Amino acid sequence: MNCVHRKRAVRMMQAGLTVAMLAAVAATAAADVTLVADGKSDYVIVLPAEASESEKWAAEELVAHLKQMSGATLAVQTAAEAPEKAVVLGFGDAAKALGVEADPSLGDDGFVVRTVGSRLVIAGSRVRGTLYGVYTLLEGLGVRWWYPGETFVPSQATIVLPEMNDRQVPKMEYRDMMFLENFSAAGRLWAARNKVNGMAWDDTPEKLGGRYRVSGNLVHSYNSLLDASGVKMTDAMWAQRDGKPKVRSQPCLSHPDVLAAVVKAVIAQYKADPNLEFVVVGQEDNGNFCQCEACAAIDKEQESNAGQVIRFANQVAEQVQKEIPDAKIVTAAYQWSRKPPKTLKPLDNVYITLCSIECDFAHPLAAGSNPENKAFKEDIEGWGKIARKIFIWHYVGNRDHYLMPNAEIETLVPNTKFFADNACAGIFNQGMHVGSGTDMVQLKMWLLAKAMWNPEADSRTLIEEFCNGFYGPGGAGVLKYLDAIHGVAHKQEFHNGRRVHLNAPYLYPEVLAAAETALRQAENAVAGQPVFERRVRHAHMGVWYVLAKRGPGTATWRAFENAVDVKLDLAAIADSLARVVDEWKINRICDPIDVKPWIDWAKQYAAAVNKASRLPVPPELADADASSYRLVQACQFDMYPKWWAPAEGASDGWAAHVPSAGWHTQYGLSPKEDFEPGKQYKLTVRAKADLKDGAQGEVWEFGVYPKGKTLRVTAEQLGQGQWRTFELGPWAPQEGQYFWTALKGSGAKAVSIDCLWIQEVQP
């Protein structure tokens, strides 16, 4: 039986604790195997005659790491029998002769590590198991692959192994994440070393174990399958919305020709790659599900839009299975289809990808302590009752502020355990896949890898291990920083989704002042140690970013200066940010935006502040008392400043350009920075327009949302290319409100926003 079919025949078993079992590998003289003594070794590494690429690489990795640790070089040989002093890799004849038999129940990723007299056997499947066993042994010896390119290998002239008899099989068969760091040779090697087997669907060398092979991205595939089928689409085959076809949105899942086309495409994919675990047959990333009579009827019957999705998936699975008996498909429970159907169940060969996009990630999902998490908890429990297998698409990171602190780290391990406890077969963690070097990314990637392999691991223990190892003497300070940021979530409920703004409660001045104090402690502790200095600077990046976004004179700056008893220097902060961006190859500030223009602004803004000894202000505020308003520049806004650019006549030389109707530019209002609850305020925006010829009527709007006000502005009020001010209010701001702006109608090509300011309205 080949490994692919064997893999499909077994069920994965729960893993034991990875590192704890081997924690004593530097044990006493009473141990059985002295692998290296005083930098020398008599041991050889024995490979099977038909060793796989990953087993050969396992031998290379073991040789290289042991040499770096101790100076000893172990020879590698192929043999049917192992000499007295041997490390036997793989289930070959040498292992069999020692009584270590091949075990199909290990699956592709499980392994055994066993001492047999003076010999050590590390064996698993030829796919990844033996390789993972070697990596686990090296971890037990103290090796840590913290982050791509950031590895710790201890110096140890003598390596003594205790008697071992360990067997590990991961509880979750699929373990994956998607950060930009993964998409490189160094990232793929890091993933293999940390036993991440999905590789973000990126084909990976067989020597690294290849990847858990799926066709599709776990959720979105309807349209790509229809395209691959070669079937010509008609209007009737697309989703019907308000009686009209919504072309290239979603297909009509009740149309027989859609079913035939998708079945054809799925069969073709299986024939092209028989090693597939499954093919994804899932909805597109929009809300335009079909509302035709047949689709609406099944949704009504099932009291969920998942009705049409599961019915279609079952039909596809039934037809494909006639030609590909071992075929399995995955379909999504995502946004409009997340609620399980009332009575309809997925067939045994139909698996579910459940997506957590609506959730709050600062509080554990298992607690269900807010409406979003409670609803998700109910849904995962519901799917668990009817689906044979569930995969999770989870979200990590803040898509609107890559550099900003995000209070999610303490939930990464508990949420992974929650998924495992609910019988999930695997997790895909969507991180910042278009931006590298994001907030605490090193810790996040490592924590996720460890938790996916062993969901029972203790979160705090892992966080402390990483911080003390990665930041060295600065670890205690970084831990205090993390405690300050995450402590708010222990005391109150708030929604911390995949898009978090600067008014988050863990970014209040008093919290950030405590964070700054802790990070300065970390910096002092690593002074003169370049490797740790560089790493602590990256941890400090998030607080520097918020300081630059808030700017001098704000409550945050005052709290900082009171806490550290040092006057802050915006130019020094901008230079520190620029240094971290360069050191860690940071390329984005948020999903669609390059970081360089914002860094350029920060440096120029700081220079202007220092030169004038005051903030740059628009002419309308030139004679106003600085304490009477809160000024926010365009480059200090929150969301989608895609068109930040220098702008002549802008108060600080820069503006955010709004070229379409979407709510591209937003700024979250903070009760600690922008207003006092219960008081009345007015909001003023300074903007100019690039109007189309003959523009008339309303062309631009802005306002406060939710439960706020909106101001609609005409072409005549804006004028052409002139900076003008527009006032909204009075209103009583509330926590959670934000400023937004967008074009209205088709009369303007774009509107540029210089800044906004908020002033209290006196009774």
C-alpha cells in the first residue's frame, strides 16, 4: 500500500507533549547514549537503502546541527544493520532488526524516537515523519528555530541522551499559516523545522516533506472551477439577485449546468494529482449568494444560506465519487453560509471550512463572552454535530495597522486548543501575507506552530520561553510590555477584530505609558548585545508607531513623558521606526499600502515640528490656542490612506486622496485623546477637490459613524482645487465612533483631505 492511500486509511492520534519529554536530554551520566563526548563522536547515522528525500534531508539536518552544537561530525551511511553506535533514521531494515516496526497509524507526520541499547532510532513515514522526529530531538537538545533566519543552537561539547521511548502523532492533520515570511526558501525551511505542513498551499521541496496537498485555498473556488471546466456560462447560471444575474459573483447552485461543470473540473483535478487530500468547492468572497426560487427555497427550509451550499456540495461529492471513489471535497461555512443548516448534513466525503472572520480575537473563543464569539462558538458546535471533518480558517494580525500593537497574542494558543477540542482536523491561520516584519510576528508565528502541533501546550509557558530565548536579557521587559497591552482584555469586553483602529482601549495613554516603561527596561537590559538589541527594537516598533500617529502634545505623549521622566523627541522616534523598517525588511504599513511614504512623512513632520517648535497647523488655526482643539493630520488617520502623498498647500505638506465612493479614509475617535464623554463637539475637515467638468450637486460626503452625523457637500461648495473647510456638528461623541469620508455621485475625480480637528462646543 503506498503512503498516500495508507494516509487516507488512518485516523490521526493525539500527540504527546513535544519538548517536555526530551527536556532531560542533557541528562546525567546515567543516561544510555553518549552521542558526543568532548566534541568527538563514534556514532554514525544509518539511512534505509530506499531513503526518501525528506529522510536524506533529516540526516543532513542532524549532522549540521550536531556539528554546530558540539563540533563533532557524524558520518552518514546506508546499511541493513546498525553498528553498536548508530542513529537509525526511518523504518528500514536497520530499524526492523532492532525491533522497531513500521506503524501505519503514525500517518504522514507521526514518529517514534526510541533508544535500543546504545542505538537511537528515529522513524516515521517517508513523507515527513522521520524528518519531524529529528527536529523534535534537536528541539529537545535546546535548538530553537524562532523565525526564518533567527535560530538558536546551544554550544554543548558533550551530548548525552536518556533512555527514550516516545511516540507522537499530531492531533490535527493539517497545520498551516500564511505570513509573507512563509513565501521564501528560509520561510519554508522554518515551517518544516517547526512541523507546519500546509506551506500556505505553496509547493515545497520533497526534502522538506512537501505539503499537505489540497486543491484550492480552503474557501474560494466556484468561479475558478467553472473557468477550468471550459463550460460557457449563461446568465441563468449566475447568482440571481433581485431578478437579475450577478455575473462573476457566485454561481446559481441550483442550476444543473453549474453542477455538471464543477463536477467535470473536480474530476480533472483529481486525475491531474491523485495525491490530493481533497478539492475545494467553495463560495467566492462576496455576499451575492443566489436568491433564485430554488436556492431561496432550500435556504428557507434549512433556515440558513448554508442550505444551498451543502446541497450543492453533496451533489458534487456524489457525482465525483462515481469516477474517483476516494474523492473528498471541502466547502465553506463563511459569512453568509456560516450557520449550520437545520436538518441537511454534509455527506461523509464533504468536509467543512469554518471561518472566524467576524470574531473578536482579544478574548478566548471558548469563553463566548461577547456576541460575536458566542455566535461562533454555537456554530462550531453545530457543525461538529453534523460534519465528519472540519477545518478552520482563522485570522491573525491587524489588517489596517501592520506596525501597531494588537492584543491577540494571549488567545493564539487557547483558540488553537478550542479548535482541537471541537474535533477540527486542521487550521489555516491567515496572517499578514503581503507584509513582512509586522507587529510581534516572530512570536506569533512560533506560538502558532507550537500550538498546532500540541494544542495542550500551556500558553504562558510558551510565551515566556520565546521571550526569554528570543530577546535574551530583554525578555522580562518584553513580557511586561505584553502584559500591559493584553491586560485590558482581562478587565473589559471590546471587539478586537481583524481590523483594529487607534482608539482600541489597550492603546489608551496610561496603558501605553506602562508599555513604554517596560520596553525601555528591555532596551537597557540588552545594551551592547547587537542581536538582542535588534530584536527588542522590533518589539518597540508598535509603541513608536502609535506615538508618531498620535503626535506631540497629546494625552499619550504627556502620559509617556510623565512615566519615563524624559522629553520625547519625534525625530528620534521617526528615525527609530525607519531603522526597524530597514532591519526587518518591512514593506507595508497596512494591506494595500507601502510603508515608505508614511516613514517619509514621519521624518518630514518631525523636522517641521522641531524647526518651528510647534505642530504644523492649517491657516484656520494659526491664531487659535493649541489647547482648544485636537488636530489630526491625514497621515495620522486609521484606515486605507492609499493615496497619501505630498500636497501643496496642506498644513503639513501631505494629504489623503479619496478617489472613489468607498469609505477609504477613517479615523477612530478616542475618549482619551479626542473628546470627553458627555460633552458637545464640532468636527472640521480641510479638503480640496479635483472636479469633473460641469460637476454639479453633491459630490463628497463625510461624517461620524455609528449613531453620528453626515455632511454632504456640493461641487459648488468645494470649488476646484482650493483648500476649504467644512464643519460637522455639534454632536456628543461616543466611544467606538469614527470619522469617515467618501465621494458621492460622479462629479468629482478625487477629494484630498489635509487634516481634521475637533473642538468642544461651549454651552
